[in-house]
Amino acid sequence: MSLQIVSPTGGIAPLLRADGVSLEYGHTRATHDVSFDVYRGDRFVLLGPSGCGKSSLLKAAAGFVKPAAGSITVNGAQVLGPGPDRMVVFQEFDQLPPWKTVLENVMFPLLMTRRVSRHEAGERAAHWIAKVGLSGFEHAHPHTLSGGMKQRVAIARALAMQPEVLLMDEPFAALDALTRRKMQEELGRLWEELRFTLLFVTHSIEEALVVGNRILLLSPHPGQVRAELNSHQFDLASAGSAEFQAATQRIHRLLFGERRSDTAPDRGASQAPHGRSAAP
Ligand SMILES: Nc1ncnc2c1ncn2[C@@H]1O[C@H](COP(=O)(O)OP(=O)(O)OP(=O)(O)O)[C@@H](O)[C@H]1O
Ligand SMILES: [Mg+2]
């Protein structure tokens, strides 16, 4: 069993911590004072409308964007740039170099970081390609694959690096509804097996409930924390249930609706410590 960092208070320290993060592009403030903690094995979702800074926060966690104020730490070390401990899967299907085969795409980061020999990189890549259900397509080029298959390659490429955190920015948003559902299901299956830590961005309330065990709600202009919710009780099987519908409507109200008295406790829960968030 791996050692876990324990904070001075005796609790388990978060794997990834965003502490008062403000992000700016020139004079545009994309997020203001956003804080959240992601624990090992979490499926942590950033949810909010367009422009609330979800992608910007993910890019900051990836190390592509530097906070104007606040900090992001992973295992207690400040994020100062991109690293193999934080692999990213984007929405765009063109994130795979088209001149490389599926196998070469998955091998590429392994070889770049000189973690393993070429032989071992090939074996590891084949293993992860099988895990995402693409055995037989190792020598195919990306343009011969469907959108869902390309996203599977991107997921295999990221997981093959065994990152501390898998960062996903609307990875299924450009897929048709059926494929999207299938990919959500397969991501859930992979998580059940591997228990990786996931930071997942979406603007879909349903997807947030299905994918996440914890959801951070953000409001836009600039992006700020609106509430934090537990959602571990939901999955694809429960989608459509009365409880799921009620949670969807409640989140919708929190994001877009008037501030009704029954939403008041959530504001207090916005910075709730691990395990004590408001249930939807
Ligand atoms: N490269 C950039 N240059 C200037 N402004 C930017 C840049 N990227 C994002 N912004 C601004 O920062 C704010 C947050 O953008 P961001 O893309 O993080 O939002 P988002 O929540 O991911 O939105 P969406 O759901 O549309 O993807 C927006 O006001 C946007 O215009
Ligand atoms: Mg975005």
C-alpha cells in the first residue's frame, strides 16, 4: 500500500489543491478566488455554464496557465508547468498527431519522458489500447477512426503514463448522444477497475452527475465557486430516476435560478471539507 501524505491536523491531505485561484487573460478575469480539493480516487467535476473558467482551471492544473493569484499544488508541490503526473484529454478529435499510428500515439509520451525502453513502451501501449477496447487498431492512423475511437486513444495515451491526476476537458462533448453515453459508461468501468484520480470538466449537469462523485458548481464572469456537492450515489443506471431528476433540477436552480431559501445551506457548503459537502 502506498504512503499517504497526512496533513498536520491528522486528516488525509488532498492530492490536488486549488487555493484561491484567480486566472487572468490580459484585463479579463476568468476566475476569481476559486478553491477546491481533489482527493486520491476522486472523480471531481467542474460544472458551470460557458465562460465560467472550467477550461482555464483545468489548464492551470495542467500547468499551461499560471494563476494571477493563488496556487495549485499536487502532492503539496506547486504546479509550475506541465508534467507527466497530470495528463490531459481534450474535447478536440485532432489532439492526436495524424502521422502517428494508434500504437505510436500511445507510446509517444512514454518515450518522450524516457520512462521506459522502446520495447517496454510498446508493450505498455498495447496493454492500454486493449483496456480501452481498441485491440486490432494498433496500426491504424487517427483519420481512419471514429470520434469515439479517437477519444479512446487519447484516454489510453493518458492512462499509460499512470498520472497522479487525469484531467479531462469535455472529452465526450463532440460525440453523438449514444457514443457519449457509451464513453461515460466505459470511463466508469475503467475507474472501477483502476481507481485513478479524475478532474473532469463539463457543462452538462447530467454528465456531471453520472461521471462525478463530487461536483464544484461555478458561476461565470468571473468564474466563482457557487457550491460543492456530493454525487457519488448517481450513475448511468440511475439517470432518469426521480432522485436524479431532482438533483438535476436543484443544480440547475443553483446555477441559473433565483436564490431561494432552500438553496441557502449550499453557500455555506461551498468550501466544505472532504466528505461533508451538501448532498444534491
Ligand atoms: N486564451 C484566452 N485569451 C483571452 N481570454 C480567454 C482565453 N481563454 C479563455 N478566455 C476567457 O476566460 C473566460 C473563461 O473561459 P474558459 O474557456 O475557461 O471558460 P469555460 O468555462 O471553459 O467555457 P466553455 O464551456 O465555453 O468551454 C472567458 O471569459 C473567456 O473569454
Ligand atoms: Mg471550456
